[in-house]
Amino acid sequence: MPRQRLLLACGALHFLLVFGVSCRDALRLVAGNYTIIRVSPGGWWEKAEALASAALGQEASSSPPYPGAEALQAYTHLAGIECGYGYFAPNVPDSYKLLFELQYPDGHVEYDLSLFESKESTLRHATLLDQIGQMESDAMREILIKLVATSIWREHPEATRVNTILGSLQLPSVSEFEAGKRGSYEFMYAYDFSVNPMPSAPAP
Amino acid sequence: MTRSPKFARGAEFFFPAESERWLVVLRMGMGLQVCLYCLWLRRDWSFFLAGTGSGLLGRQISEALLAMETSLVPTLSWLVRAAAAAGLGERTALLLCWFVLLGAGVCLLGGFFFRAAAVTAWFVHLCVAKSGGFLSYGVDNFITIGLFYLMLAPRPSAPVLGGRRGRNRPPDPHLLGFCRRLLQLHLCFVYFFSGLSKALGSGWWDGSNLWRALIRPPFSFVPPEFLVSWKYFLPLAGISICVIELGYPVMIAMKKSRALWLALVCAMHAGIGLAMGMYLFGLVMIVLNIAAFATRTSKPRADLQPAGQAAAPAL
């Protein structure tokens, strides 16, 4: 009996968190005007989302909103319940591509798309590009692109300049596709990274 | 002390007597999932998970962002530091993690060292998923969820390969039932909120989201020319996905519609896996659904009852 009560209490807390996280993500979609429900900024939905985030111990401020909030957050990560389940929802986002233009000291230019052989790796790389493309912080986006560019440059150490272009794929609708329109990439951001060539090994 | 009828009914719902069949399905399914996860990522394992200066992004950026939320969640850097203390380099440590995770997956699949394998698989996978945060997607959450329930579930007594039946004491059937009930309720939450989020988007009602999802790189496995020939079917399929997901908690709870809904959900995930190349995602969802709802709820066999425990619910 006491063990059953304890297990029930643990289960209730667990599902309270699952429910809270799922509600927060759903409210975030509505508050951000991503859904068919039109809302005004700063309205009820936004407040409800902020309340849900605070209850889950996720506030924008650096300090946890209440004692134990960090432990609660840690638990959600350990149980795999830290995010909601709105995959491809409410709508399917654009697809993104990073193109690297590598310039060499002799003037020639090469292009790299950072492709992977394995399908699973390709999916994960696409996830990264989605996050870069949808990133709200310009500084964070630049850091991430710089890190990816560095990994590309490591494979082409003679290159002296890496121009990186982030584009989003505009997908045609069914009727547009039937009319002959195909997906086209739209320019989003460009970053130009100058690099110092790796020092060559001294001749023996 | 007497129990109220309400509590007795609640206990009956949350602690039904269960055989361990569902747990064997979950164990083997998650074992297969972990093995495939390791094998399909083997070529890029170090590239994805190495530190700054040698990998794609460097795992430190994901770990730093996670540390802003909480520093209590394990990451690969914990393991790399532990390996460094033993004189092993980062590359060796990452390779070791890969082998340990694969080994844990094989043990789960084969039914060896259940508890140790489940805890190891959960821990190492969690470290990998958290350190590769920007490269993680939904499948990682569901692997964590599956391994979390598996790790906490009672140890089954029926190994599939090797081992001897009867060596271990059979687990408490009511505890098995409780763990299964948690998994069932969790899936109900997952599908309801997934369906709700989709239903809130206009694109799932007219089929345009399904079209976009299927032609969007890198998920474009089906030629768009073929999809166009099925264009009138797309709105119906989009609405069906919303209905299947939103209706899941009710339809799966009713005995009459359970088999149909389970078949629909598994077909949906098989379709997503094959048409979008999301094999791991499709597999983990099918495994969780089959473990939660496909194996029949039954009274455990009398010969598998723990010593001194009656087969009837002792609530």
C-alpha cells in the first residue's frame, strides 16, 4: 500500500511534467501566431506560455525561478520529456542549405555542401541546418555557421577564405509543381570568413 | 485501515496484473534500436561528437547551452574526462562509448544482463544525445523515453537467448502492470499533443503539409511526380493523420477499436519511415506502441508468480 501510493505519486509528478511541457509547447505555437488561431502580442496565450515555462523552471532570467527548478529540469532531460511532440506541426518548415565557397591563394574557387554518405547522418545534418535557419539570434547563428565553416576548412587547409551562404528552399505547391515550378533556394545570409593557411611542415 | 472504493478502483487501473511479455518486446525492440543507431552513425560518430577543433560543431557548444539550464545532466564530456583520467585520449574515449552503447544494445537484444544493459544504454545514449544537441531530433527523445521506462521496469525472468528460465525470481506482476500503464499513458499524451499541434496548422487540413513533408530534402524519398498523381488523396491523408493522433487516447483505450488503431498508428509510422527515410524514428515508435498495446493484457502464469504471491490482484 505505501509503495503503491509512492509509485502513484511519482507517476503523477512524471505525467504532470509531460503535460506541462506539452502544454507549454502548444501554447508557444499559438502565442507565436504559427497556428490558425490569430492572437495579439502580449495576450493571454503569451502569458499562459510564460506561466507554463516558469512552472517548469524555465525562465529567461539566469537564476532558477524556485528552489529545485534545476533538479526538475534535469529530470525532464533524464526522462526524455524536456520537449513537446509537435513534429512537423503546426506546419512543415522550409528546408535549408549551407553552401561553402572556398577561395585559394592561386585564385581558384571550390564549392562544398558538406554531404554525408549515411542517411541517418544526413537527417541529423538537416536538423542542424533547420536550427541554424530558424535561429532568432544573429550572433548564435553566426557562431554555429563559423563552427561548421571551420570543419569544412579543416578538410581544405590551403583555402584562405570561406564564404558561407545560407539559403532556404522555397517548396512549390502541388499546383505550382504541375505548372512546372520546382524548388528554388532563396538567399538568407552570407558570412565571409578569412582564414590563415595552416603552416606547412618545415622541409627536412 | 480500510481502503476507499475510489482508491481500489484507481489501484486496479494503475496496477493491473501483467505478464512480462510486453517487457520482452520493449527490451528486444530497444536493443535493436540502439544497435541500429550505433551502426548507422558509426562513420560520423567522432565527427559529430568530437570537441571543438576536430568535429563538425564541437560538442562543447551543445553542452554549454545545456549547462545554462542544468548542470545535472550527463554529457559526453563527463565520460571523456573520466577516460582522460585513465590515460585515454578523446578519440579512444568516443570509440569506447560507441562500443559500450553497441554492446548494451546487443545485451538488450539477447536478454543478457538486463538491468546493467538498460542503465548503460540509457546513460551513454543520453550523453550522446545531449552532447550532440544540435544534431539530435525526435528519435533521440523517444530512445531516451523507451530506455528510461526499460531501465525502471522490473527485471524480466524470461531471457530470449542464453540464460535459464527460473534462475531469476519472477517480477511482481502488478509492478509490471504499473510500468506498462505509464508507457501507455505517455503514448496517449504524445499522440494527443502531436495531433493537436498538427490540427492547429492549416496545412494538415488541405494536404499541403503532407506534400511539403514528402518533397522536402532530405526526406524526399518519393518522387514528386508520383505524389502529384495522388494529389486528391493528400488532404484525406493529412486529415487522417490528425484524426489518428488526436483520437489515439480514446480509441486505443477502448478494447473494440484498439487493434484497428494500433494497426493504423504502426502503418503511419512505417509509412513515415519508408517514405521519408526516417527508419529509426519509425522503428522506435512501432516498438513503443507494440510494447504498450499489442501484447495482450493477461494474468501472469501461475508458475511465474513470485513466491507467496497470488495471481489475483492483491490490492
